[in-house]
Amino acid sequence: MVVFASILFFGLITDSALAEVLITEVLYDPVTSESDSEFVELYNTGDTSVDISGWSLNTTSQQAAIPANTILAPATYYLIADIDNSGVWPADWPQPDLADEISLTNTNSGVKLLDSNHNSVDAVGWGNPAEGLYTGTAHTHVPEGESLARKQQSSTFIQTRNNSYDFLAALPIPQSSRAGNPDEPQKELIIHASVEGNIPKIDSFSIIQDDKPDAGIQINPLPGKLRNLTLSAVVSDMDGIEDIASVRLTAKGAAIALEEKINLNITSSRYEATLPMGFYLPAGAYNLSLTATDSSGLTATKDLSFEYLSIVAFEIDTSEITLEGLSGRSADAIGDLDLSTPGSPTLRNLGNTPLDFRLSATDLDSGSSIIPANSLRYSFLDSDFGCSLSGALSQTPTLKEVNLLPGQQSLREFSLRLTIPTGTRAGSYQGSLYISGVAS
């Protein structure tokens, strides 16, 4: 006797191929000078130290040879920066492990990591690069000032050897082995100077969006998407607006240049920029600092803060599951961590808050017979229907503590098992399962 049951839902991870040393971030088109903030970030994903002495980068030629006796410890970054004699490394970024002249072309290019025997270790390409400067399919170009950053799943870097899948556009956040190194203490020196000329003035600095009428600025994240904030500033200089050399925003260690949009008069203009905010970023207060610099190096600063609100959101990659089995037997639908397989359900956290889930189900009805709702069991851990993340469904909603953490690729399997009671009449049965996300 064969029984069919169709369950309707109301409501992506990727294969992670471990490598030992990976390219994890590349900034090839900074908003500042091409000679002072391009970088390539490496990371040792293995459990043992790696001797990277003599390793190098390759773009159009071999560049940036890593010095002898360079050992990269497990879970450690190594930052290679393009700094020449005229370059100024951003003060908010950690000091690089290696400063050398590297050539990262802004269009149709890539960078390859070579070991000391000139074997390819990893490669990342953008646009339409030359053969060998990418793996799988090259990533599309990212906007000026944004980097190509390798995706992470549960704090583990993704490696499918497909650049277009493994990387995403993000604000640059370089990391090096020297960040926080007690052997390299830093001191701040305050420089006093007497200069002539007028200091720039920031007359206003604001975010165009504001999602609540409360005091201050409140921003709602967009579930599963970037929220692009428009920053606007009016800057003036009594020496003439043409004396303004740059207007730059600092946010979470990244620098974003504001563009002049409207010339208001001979001494002031309006400047704008876009600040992308990922849905997975933690809720709370964010502080922005704006600096206007004139041709003499004189600066004016203005700070602005906003509240990034909490959001509870999730998706499941299917809306219908069909279970087929015999009377007295069980039928399973086993979830996975691949959003492209709707027959194997996958949950994704689209918000910035850890999630638990509340579940309930109706009886499955064929029109002449029913299968009780409690014949269904669920599991948030692969096919383990006896673990602490599993349970029986019923018509009464029950809360299961899953603690699905937020992240760009925060996924969880969702599996179902239908135990068909002995003597169940053959036919097509249908019911509904309800699942809702609850902040942990």
C-alpha cells in the first residue's frame, strides 16, 4: 500500500573545500590613490603553520616576493599592501605584513598566489581576466572603493574554487598578522603647526534615510540584502570651494570618498556618498566620521551616529515537500546546506539576530482519511531525528531553541520524517506545516 503526503510551507551554504592558505580579500580599485591602499589578504585555514618564504603574487608578472623565514601560523592573516614612496597607508587599517609595489589592474584582471616552486596555490579574478588569474568563473567587477571578500560560513571561509560564488563585494576590512601585536606597540604623536589660510568647515552631515520618527536616526536592515544609505554633507571653505581637496568618510575602518554633487556658491558645495550596510551586521549604534581636507592639508571633522535596528527574518528554499511511503513505514525528506536543492530543505537567517523557530502542523487529510500531525517529526540536524534539535510536530505551536546565528551565509538543514500509521488507507494526503522565526 503506497501513501503520498504533500506538506506546504509558509515562510542558501555552499560546499566548503578546505585549503591551507587562501586569498581571502583583494582591494584592486580603491577610492584613494592606487599606490597607497591596494592590498591582497591571505589566511592560513589549516591546523599547522605554513612556511610561505619565497611565495609571491602574480598579476602580469611575478611580484611581492615574501621574505625568507616567514612562517604563517594557523588561523592567521598575512597582508600584502601596495605602498610606494608616495603612498600613505590608511591610519585606521592594521600595518601590512609586507609593503611592496604590486599592480592590481582595475578591469579584467586578477591575482594569483604562487608557492616557492611557482606552483599556483590560489587565484582570484574579476571581469574577463587572462587564463590562470582566476578559478572557476571570474567575479564581476565591484564598485570603486569596495573589495572582493571571500564568503564565510560559521566563521569558516568558503572554497569551491569558483570566484563568482566564493567572493562578494564588501567594504574593505584588511587584517594582518601584526594587528594587536604586543611586540609592535604604537604611540600617538600629536603634531602642532602654525599655518596660514582658512580651515574647511563642515556645515552639515546627515543620512538621507531615517526609518522611525524617534529622535536620532534609525535604519531598518533589508532582509537578505544590502541597505544602501545615502550620506550628504555641505562643506565650505572661505578660500574658495576649489580649495577642498577631498571629503572622506571613515566607517568601521574603511574610507569612502564623497563626490561633489551640487555647487551651492563660490565657497560651499554639497557632497554625497553611498554606505552599504549588510543585513547581517549587528544591531546597535554605528559611528561615522567625516573629514574635509583642503589643498594645504588643513582638515575639519564632523561625527554622526545612527542606530541599526534589529531584524528577524529567514527563508526556506522550498514551499512544498512530497513524502512517499508504505503503510506502517516511514518516509524522510532530508535537508541540506544547499539553497539550490528545494527537495532538501534549507533554512537561511536573513536578519541580524540569532534565531529560534516555532513550529506546528495540521493533520494530513486525503478527504476520506487523515494522518495525525504528530506522525511528523522534524530535525534541524541532518537526518538525526533523535537529537536535541529534533521533535514531534503537533497542532499546538512549540518553540525549538536552534540559535541560528546571523551571517552572510548562515544556513541550517531542516529535515522531516513521516511515520505512516499501520492500516493507513492509500491515497494522496495534504496538510500544512507552519514555521516562524523567533529572536533567540
